[in-house]
Amino acid sequence: MADVFLANLRAAIRARRLALKLTTIETACRAGIHQSAWARIETGDRDPNTETLRKVASALGWSVSRLVREAEK
């Protein structure tokens, strides 16, 4: 079940980034994380911890709760 949620979370992160027409470099800069870390989150090579998830959501203009809701759809 957690694997499905994480896959949906990654998809929501990527979809939001693309909807905003942002590159991984731009969103990583907004989040204050390295571009390779952002890319690993989107590809599933890394699961974000709570603090990173907060930074990711903020970089996308969403709250963590909004990001989670999108992942649960």
C-alpha cells in the first residue's frame, strides 16, 4: 500500500512541476535542494523525509496536505 502511495506522490510531484512549466533545476532551487535529489525523488530512487516533502510542496506552491490529497486521488 505504501508503495502505491509513494508512486502516486511521485506522479503528483512531477505532474504539478510540469503543469507549472518548471524544470527540475528550477524546482530544486525553489525547494533549496540539489537538482539530483529532486530527480531521485521524482524517479523513486529516493523517498522524501518530512522536511524535504515540506520543501517540495512549497516549491510547487502547495501545502503538504494538498500534495498528499493529490497523491491519494
